[in-house]
Amino acid sequence: MPRFRARRRVRHAAGDMFDLVADMDNYPKFVPLCTDMKVRGHTSPGEGIEVAIARMTVSYKVFHEHFTTRVTMNRPELWITVDYLDGPLKVLSNRWTFKPIDANTSDVEFFIDYEFKSRILSGLMGAVFDAAFRRFASAFEARADVVYGKDQRAVAYE
């Protein structure tokens, strides 16, 4: 099963990075392969916790696939998890964590593992997904520079 993990120290506050990842409506503007995002069903099961159902459309050339996930956003603990509900995958597990270093710096960790239901789709799209996931951390960091302003660029440290 393919897995990818990225850890980066960024020149943005942990809360700002959390907000950026939680702002799923804007994903089509900057997330690799994401061409559409529909977010519905926002609930608040606890203080500072929000759960939403999101349907992302991923496109590459002639392929268009839809993924439905449950996204749990825990602002007090600064983490976001994504649980797979429906689509062309057998497994999808995604987690973001945000650790404040100081008021304007944080460590951001992105982890994802996934497996396609179909061997054919895996053969056709597997390498494309791997490349896209490897660009996720950079895409969010670049988006943070646009939204919050650019300071010093971060470097991957693991």
C-alpha cells in the first residue's frame, strides 16, 4: 500500500496552517489534481471540533474520479484527519498535524496511505497519485505564502 509522509517547518503560525488545510472549498485553486470540491454536513460534536463530509473530484487527462471523505478538524489539538467513505479506493487514511514552534513558525506533518480497488486504475493512476501527494506539502506551503504573506521559505527536515 503506498504511503507518503512529509514534515516541514514553515514560517507561518500553526493555527494559520490549520485554517488553510481546513478551508477545503479553496482546494481546487492549488491542490494538485483537485478540480472540484464540495463540502457538506458540517457538525460540531465537541468544543473546537468540526466534522464535514467532502467530495473531491480528482482529474488527470481523461480520468475523473470522485472521493467522498469524512474530515475531522480538531482546532484545540491542531490536527485534521480524513477518513475514506466512497470512491475508487479500497483504503485512504490521511492526517495533518500542526505544532507551534513560536508565534510565526510551525512544524506541519502530512501523512497519507491509500490503495486503489482496481489493479487497472492503480496501474494507470498510481504513479500520478504518488507524484501529486509528494507535492501536497509544498502546495499548501505555497498557498500559505499567498494567503498570509511570504517570509522565509521552509525546508523539509524529514
